[in-house]
Amino acid sequence: MISVDAYRETVTELLGRAPVTTVPLADAAGLVLARDVLADVALPPFDNSAMDGYAVRAEDVAEVPVVLPVADDIPAGRVDVEPLKPGTAQRIMTGAPLPPGANAIVMVEDTDRGTTEVRISRAASSGNHIRRTGEDVTKGTIALRAGTVLGHSHLGLAAAVGLAELEVYRPLSVLVVSTGTELVEAPNPLRHGQIYESNSVMLAAALRGLGCRVDVIRSVVDDVEEFRKIIEPRLANADLLLTSGGVSAGAYEVVKDALTGQGVEFRKIAMQPGGPQGCGRWNGVPVVTLPGNPVSVLVSFEAFLRPALLSAMGHTAIDRRRVRARLTEDMPTPLGRRQYRRGFYTQAEGEVTGEVGPRGGPGSHLLAAFTQANCLIVLPEETGDAQRGDEVDVLLL
Ligand code: AMP
Ligand code: MG
């Protein structure tokens, strides 16, 4: 048996680091920036008005009320602004360029809104309501740092400094395959002995949530020839083949039978659920084979797949938040395996340590219980049964 940590390392190495690629801003959300972005323009690019009002010289409005002729009108977007003559005002809108010679904006609320001449009722000091060139970003400096997980604000800034594309770590393309002759896809009716397929739906959603591209083969029967025939032609475009089912110790273990001796190694990981696992390369393509029980799939995803995929796509924050919490119930657990139980974590206001109780039993088929959980309770391999009141590790989902 190999430890969860060692296996996580193995899978992380298998996935390596995705190549850098250039994508349009619209496709970059959630991806990791691979290179620093230098600002080719300052933000703001020119001195401009922060208010709708009148551009003036502060010295001309030192004593109020005062009436000034309105010499010009400057809407946002005007590119041929005339200098401000002393003793005059120019009507100006928010975001419009400041006319040379003006050093203050009087907001429209402090005037009679005149268009030929304007009566100003409040004095303005130099610099009032002016947004200065480069106040937000200085031209030539780093606007976004490599390693940034691109959210909408980052994409906005990239757009604002004039970029249409960004260099990112390429999202991995994952081919998800569920195996099992018993699997049926809705809306087909279930016959006794069959179940509806759910793993590929969960995996596809979880992978997309990390930024991966996903291709799904909803179900392959437990037949080695079929398995190879259906999957091999679709491998070429994948960065990872991710299967579920068919890797345990029984008969009809299609994934194990098809890929043993083909570059994929099958072994037992010291974890529960999700013990039987396999990984390696098939025709050069990285392969990770998960067991079939839905909760094993979800726990495997948390225990090693999610961090390995995030790391491959350039993320540095790859771990879920881990906290300590007091158990509200006894929890029997086997020695020698790390057990991941579905739990519900709460932290009362003012309490340093939260509490956690199980949601559902240890059975790896209890999918509904997983949906009611907000964390995984991690019971380490080296300790046996945990008692109510014990402090345990909790991974917040
Ligand atoms: P296996 O690992 O193939 O032995 O499957 C273990 C258990 O998980 C069996 O009860 C399967 O019916 C179930 N199972 C396998 N694949 C899926 C799937 N894609 N969706 C839902 N249940 C599955
Ligand atoms: Mg199966």
C-alpha cells in the first residue's frame, strides 16, 4: 500500500506543468497568468474630470459667488480640447480630458448649470475632482503578476491597459470515461440490476470548475475490446484520461484488464474510501483510473486529483482550507489507512475551535450524505478509533 501523500506526489508529477498559451480575455477567466503583464498605457491615460461640472482655474473661483463665461463644452471622448483661457470656464463631463490651464473642477451641483455663462456658488481648490494620469497604474510598471488566478477584476485591468489576449497556462483537456455494464443514462428506463450513471457528471463539473476542458464518454461496458476500441481513438486530444470503475480486485475489472501492462500501474492507496487506484501513461497520455463508487470518486478528487490538476495549470494555492475541530460523535476508523468521512463543520461565534459531526456513514455509495456535508473529516492512518471530543483535521469544501 502506498500513502495518500506519496500518491498525490505521483499524480502531480504525472500531470506535470501545462504549456503556456495565449487566449483572448474572454476565455481567460479562472486560468493562471503565466507572465507578468506590463502596462503599455498609464491609468488613467490622461488627466480627466472625476465629476460632471466646469473646468476652471482655482484662482478664478476663490471668491464666490462668481459668474464666468462658458468658453467650451467637453463631453467624454473629445480629443481636441482647447486650453482654458484665464477668467473663463469650460463645461466638462466625467472622464473627459482636462483642458490645459485648468487646475480644478467645480461640480455641477455647485453651479446654476449655465451653458453660455455659469454662476459658481462654491470655491474650489487646486486639484479638486481631477483624476491624474497614472494615479491607478504607472505606464511601464507591472499591472498583473505571473501566477495570478484571473478573476473578472484582473481581466478588466488587462482590458483597461489595452490587452486583448493574455498568456496563461493552458487549461488541461480531460477525457472522462465511466465504465460499468450496469450503467444507464437518463432518460432511459432502469431495469433491475442497472443504475443511473453519475460519476461522469460529477467529474465533468468538478473539472470544469478548475478550468479544465472536458470531453465525456458517459459509459463503456465492462469489455476490454470495447474499452480499447471506444477510447483509444479519442485519446490523442487529451492531456489526461480519467476513468471511473473497473479497478478493484474482482472479475470484470475492465480498466485494470485493459491497461495492465500498457503503462498504467494499479495499486492500493492507504485511504478509505478510494483504496484501489491506478495511474500511468497509455499511448503516452497520462491516465488516472478511479474506483467506481461515487463517494470514492469525490474523495479521490479532493485527496489528490484536485491539487495535481491545479498545480499542473499553474496554481500555487492548491489545498483546501484545513482547520481543527472537535468531534461531536465517536468515529470508528481502521488503523493504517487515512479515512475521509463526510462531515458538517460549524464554528460558534467567539469559539476558537469549531465542531464537526459526520454526515452519513463510511459507505462509499452514500452520495446523498456527501451533498449534505460541508467538509471532509480526515482521520489519520496512525490513529485508531476517534472519540467524541477529540480534535481532528477538517478539510473545508
Ligand atoms: P466498480 O469500481 O466498477 O467495482 O464500481 C463500484 C461501485 O460503483 C458499483 O456499485 C458500481 O455500480 C458503482 N459505479 C461505478 N461507476 C459508476 C458511475 N459512473 N455512476 C454511478 N455509480 C457507479
Ligand atoms: Mg464496475
